[in-house]
Amino acid sequence: MLEYLLIALGGALGSVARYWVSGAVAQRFGEFFPYGTLVVNVTGSLVIGFFATLTGPESRFLAQPGLRLFVMIGLCGGYTTFSSFSLQTLNLARDGEWFAAGANAVLSLVTCLVAVGAGHALALMINKT
């Protein structure tokens, strides 16, 4: 039961963080392109790649399973916005904004993969020191 509470708490915090970050980015750069969702997905990918590697069984900082559930499933799960990304990309395509829809899909995929790899690499460097 404690695991579910940790996930729920992390999810709630992640959702609030997503709302704040995506809103702040949209306010700064406008809403003509879903930059807020892109930033949230990239930073969420960076965090999960970093935390998973830094706290895994073979890492320097072994974390309790509950903490990993809180951060990786709860916080990151509530924070990242793949469903929002999907809907925004569909809406761009339905509105005939094919270039923006394709750019959002490609940028999201590539930058999130780079971010999760960067988080992983950064944590590996910390684990070796």
C-alpha cells in the first residue's frame, strides 16, 4: 500500500510541476508551437535517465525501491506529457500544419532520446568518481 501512496504523491507533484513548467515556457515563447510540452518531455527524459542510472543496483548511490517508485513512476510519470504531445501533434496535423506536426514529432523523439542518454551518461560519470 505504501508503494501506491508514494507513486500517487510523486504523480501529483509531477503533474503540478508539468503545469507550471509548460505554462512558463508557453508564456515565454508563445503557444504557436508546443514548446512547453517539448521542454517537459526532454527534461523528464533527462531526469529519469539520470536517476535510473545513478540509483540502480550497480550504481554508486543505491536507492530504496520506494524512492525509485516515487521518482521514476510517480514524479516522472506525472511530469512527462506524452499524451499531451500526441494530441498536440494530431491537432497540428488536422489543422494542416504538417511541418509543425512533423517537427514536433521528430524534435520530441530525438531530443528526448538524447536527454535520457545524457542523464544516463552523467550518472555513469558520477558513479565512477
